[in-house]
Amino acid sequence: MPLIHFIKNSLKWKSVIIFLLLVTIPSGIIGSIVLYQSNKILKEQIITTTHQNLGNMESQLTNVIKEIEDISRYMIYSQEFRDFMTYPAVTGEDYNHLNQVRSNISGFFVFHQSEKDYFHSVQIEGENKQVLSVGETVEGNEKQWVEGAKERKGEMLWSSPYQMYNQRTGQDEEVVTLFRVINNLYNITEPIGLVRIRLDLQALYQQVTDGFTNEQHQAFLVHNKEQNITSSKFGPDFSYQAIINNIHTEGESFQLESKGDVYYGVSRYIEPLDMHLVSVVSETYILSEMKDIRSTFGYMILISIFMGLMTFAGFVVFVVRPILELTRETKRVEHGDFSAQVKVRSNDEIGQLGYRFNSMVEQIQRLIDNKYKLEIQNKHSELKALQSQINPHFLYNTLDMLRWTARLEKAPNTSKSIEDLSTLFRITLSQGKVWIPLADELKYVQSYMELQKRRLGETFQYAIFIEAGLASSIVLKLMLEPLVENSFKHGFPQSQENKNITIRCYLKGDVMIIDCSDNGMGIDKAKVKHLLHATEEQDSYALKNVHDRITNAFGNHYGIEVIEVASGATVRIKVPWIKDKGMLNQLIEGDDR
């Protein structure tokens, strides 16, 4: 009960409870629901992609099988194949015809072998004892498959994977072969030959899976009876029995384990080859994809909570705090302290309330103060106002009088120096203007350097270069002179005879660059960087003042930076190109123009 009473009488704690009930708890609940649904959808998408890849691979493998079977069908209807297997070899003309047919058939299979990497070799045996072998020369026991094909009497027989010795490479190679007895076209019960079309199993796997497998999605060819698995060299290691058992018990979708990692698998049965085409995806990969989504939504939840905190903080700062301050200052007035004032931070209803409170307290204070104090304060204010109304034209007129007096007395150098000094004063005061044309800024710097040249004589030279069309550009007043002054103060040793300063003004895209270069003893880049971010006043504080003025006006992308040069020092000013006053009014609203 005391806690409820405390919350009931505290505006701050009421705000905290409202924030928890309306922002934090709903954000957590909604974020959890969205995260769960996103993970579920992502997992389904990955499994669906695995099914799609498997379907594409199945289509590829089916096309290969159909293409090989079509070749065997073609042999039945082709006159050349029938001639090769049945034509008698008696006369020389018979041999010539058989050699021509042999050459044509060899060309036919060489073409297929060159077009298909998985096409291993072909062997044709005719009833006329003619034998043709095309492709790799191999040795091996194929007796059981030959007998099986003869028992089928013309039906196609696909073998299970078996080893054949390649005489060219000297290695055993795994093949799968189509065996078929070729029957007479006009007497289908009469066999005229036997054909064997061998396919390289590993090359066939590459052909089928190319473009559909990667580190995350792997595929296998698993024979239904023989303990044989064909896969890539970099895929996960599964036992034959584990895959077959899962296929037989779980169906097309199942789970596997390898080295502690779980894989989701899907399979399709390829009936002609008596093989299963299997595609798997790692659970680790699925979780990693979910991890990215979880991280993203986690960040979103944190951002939403942060934004809620910012909103709550804004509510406390702009609503609760002014009301608490008003309550505190009201108690001061209640105890007779009429100096109480509320800080007005806005023009909304809360700000107007504070403003009215301050006006009320001031009105009460004026009624209490006596007439004598008011009169003394009015006199003091009038005196300060008179002191602040000094007209700078008196100073300009005096300098002009001295300049003309110097000319009359035939002292042109003195007259020129006074004229430069007058230019400095006019631009420095300039009726409180903040923005001036670039031409006036350069004129100010030129007058300053002319005065330095009078002091230093021939030991100092300067040059000013400006790109055409930039003279009327608008810049901040007095942003270039501190750079030149810094060269005299810190850049040139007193003993240096030849002092040079070069100023270049040019455009780089929409940015106006002003480089101030000298041939002095150089500048410490790290020191200048520290200076530009210093809070206390120190030597060359004018550089920081210029940098702060630029960044305050245009942002942190602009300001002062030191450029690496072989000798001397180059300090660069970067400001946006303000072509005229109209563009200035669009760029900076509310500032002095």
C-alpha cells in the first residue's frame, strides 16, 4: 500500500510504469513472435531450396538415362548398326563395306564421347563375330551383366556400380553400364548383337550435381542394394547403412548425423539405376542463417527499446522535469523568495506555463521594489546604452585623413600601409556581417600580407591564385587570415631569409578548397589535430576557432585539415561552394546572412 500510494503521488514513477506497460513489454513480446516466425519461415525456405535442387538434379540424371537408352533404340533402327552386326565378312567387298560402317559408327560414338564427359566407353558385338570398342580401353568381369541382358531378350539392363581397369591410366574406374541385346528389326525374337554403353560414375555425378551443390548443400548417389556411395571429395562423411536405413524407414525426408553435426536430407529413387539421389543441408548452416536474422531482430528490438527510452527521456525532460521545476520554484515563492525563475526551454504549453510563472514573479518583484531602485537601474542602463553606441565611422574617417596626409607629405609607402590597415578595420567590423564574398576575404588577407611585407621587406613574398568564377562566392568572414597569421607566428623561423606564402582557391566538385602553403619549417599534423579538438585556449587557438565556426555552420565533413607536403606546410580549408546569397539563404536558414 505505501508503494502504491508513492507511485500514485509521483509523476515520474507513473511515467516509468506507463513506459514499461506500453513500450518495453509489448516490444519484447512482438519481437519474440516475429523472431520465431522468421526462423520457421527461413528453415522452410532452406528445405524447399533443397527439394528444388534435388528435383533439378533428378531431371538432369533422368535426361542422361533417357539419352543413353535412346542411343540403344537408335541401333535397332539404324541400317549401319544392323549391317555391322549381321553383314557377312566373306569377300573383299564385304570387308570394305564393314570397314566403312565401322568408321561411321566410331565417329558417331566419338562425337558423343567428346560432348559428354561422363560417356566412358562403348562395346558392340555382332552375331557375325564383329566387335567394335570406342572410348577407353578397359578390362573387367562383366559376365553376370551380359548373361542378365541375354535373359531379358532385348530389354534394357542397367548395371549396379562396378570397377573396370583402365589400360590407358592404369587405374580402376567405377562405371555404371547399359547392357542390351539388339534384336532383328524384322524378327524381334532373333538377336543380332549385344551393346554395352559404359558411363563414368564420378563424371556422371559431376554432370548431374553441377550448379546445385556447394559447401552448404551436398548431394550423393546411393545404390539401393550395393554398398556404394558416390559424392564429392569435400562433402560430409556418411555411412552407406545410415543413409539406406533412413531412406527405408523415414521416406524421402530424414535426418543424418556426421561428426556431431545434424543434416537434413531428402531423396528421390531413380528406378532404372536402382539408385537413390540424396541431397542434404547442414543444420549448422540453417542455424547460422537464423543467427543473422536473430541478430537483426535482436538489434531491431534493442533499437526499438532504445527509441522508447529516448521517447521516455524526452517526455521526462520536456514534460516531467519542467513541471517538477515549476513545483520547486513555486515553493520558493511561497517562502518569500521572489528571485525564483523557471528555465523556459520551449514555446509549447509547458513553456508558456513557465513563461507566465516567471512573468508573475517578476511582476510581484517590481511591485515590491521601491521607486528609487528602479530609477537607479534605469540610469545605469541608459549609461551602458550610450557607451555601446560608438560609431566606427570616426575610426574610418581618421584613417582616411592620415592616409591623405601621408600622400600630401609624399610618403606613399606610409599611405599604402594606412590604406591596408583601413581595409582590415572595415572588413573586420563590416557592420556585424558574418558572410562576405570571397573577393573581400582575399582582399583582407592581401592587406594583412602587404602590412607584413612592409615590415619584413624583400624577405617575404606572397601569391594568390583563384579559379575563375569564384570571386563572388560567399564565405565566412575572417576564416583565412588566422592561417596566414599562423605561418608568421609558428611557421617561419626568425633567421629565415626567403619567406613565401601561396594561397590557392579552387573547386573540387561541390566543395570549395582554399590551400594556404608556406615554405617554413613545417607543421606537426598530430599537434594540429589535437588543437582542433582541444577545449582549453592555447597557442594557435584561432585555428580551432575557424575550424569550429566552419563545422558549426556546415557539419563535420568540412573544416581545417593539414596536407602532407615534402617541405613547408599546407593547411586546407574545405567549405561547400555557396555561389551567391540566394544559395546561402537556402543552405543556412535562420543564421546571419
